[in-house]
Amino acid sequence: MNVASETTRSLIVFGRDDARKPHASVFLLPEVEAAESAARLMGMHSHRVEPGEAPEIVMRLPAGKLFDSGKAFVPFVKAETYQRIAALAGVADERDSGSGDDKAADSPENASAGSPEAVAGHGGGDGGGGAAGGNGGDLWAKLAVGDMVLASEGPDEGYFEARIMKAKAKGIFTLKFRDYPDAPQVDRSYYQLGLIHPRQLAKK
């Protein structure tokens, strides 16, 4: 018999943002009430997980983070994962079927370092003017403070837009995720980053 403890993944918070992209994360037993409150505050859903329920979903979800503001960090997930969570919770998926949301929802995960939208750098920051010039070279070496890149929150997650806040020694960058201003900054090595095509940046 499964018995809940303080380290048991006990609540899923999930929902779609204004762009209809899917988000979901899991919270531990001591965080349940605060996470449920955060879900209400952010207009998201929550589902209390019974011990041992749907481990193939629950154990693969990223851990959420609670903020003093009462909100929470609920990162992007793949559309397929979100649909399975919605079915588990008995909640209708709110996506607008006429707007191509499934493709849009998967775009952060698909925009990895090897995708067509991420194979070229951009000319932001000092010395970055030739990053998209098509001459090859080490595009990562031209990254500078203020540039937008793609970074992952964890090994099982996709790549999301983040701005370089600080350049450290040995190719380490301090990043801030664009869509989560309350989230703590993270450090990533240059080889853990994806580059965004300048045409994509021009659309933002």
C-alpha cells in the first residue's frame, strides 16, 4: 500500500496560457494548499494525486515552485502530456481547435539547438553583429548580455526563451526565463543553450 509522505508528489497544477500553450507541474504534499491557492490565483486547474496514481505522468512532470507573491512557477509541457493530465483530472482541454494550438504548444520543445529556427545566432550585444552572417564559426562565442537564447529548466524538459543576464568565466551564462519573471535565475554552459534565428526574434 502506498502511503503519502512529505516527499510524495501530491498535486498537479496545469493550464494553458494566453497563447494557449500548455503548462503543468507537480507539488509535494506540504505544498498542496499553497499550490491550489496559486492555481486559483493564476486561473489554472489543480488535481490532487492519490498515492500511486498515474506514476507514468506524475513522476515525469517538472517540480513547481511557489513564490512569495502567491503565484507559482508552472513550466511548459508537451501537448500530449497536457492532454493526459486533463483527462486524468476530468477537465476539458481548453485549446482552441481552430487556431493550430497543438503545433504552437509544442514549439518551445521543438525549438532545440538542432531545429531550423535555432541554427543561427543573432546580432545582439557587443560584438554580435556577425552572428547571423552565415559564415559559420563559433556562434556561441558571440553571445552577450541581453541576448535571447533557448535554455532548459531540466533534463526532461524542452527549451524555453531566456535572456542572458550575466556572462561568467568558462562559457557559463546566468539566464532569466522570459515568461517567468518571478523565477530564480539559472546558470547554464554555452553548450546547453540553443540559438534563436534572427527572423524569429524580429517577430517578438
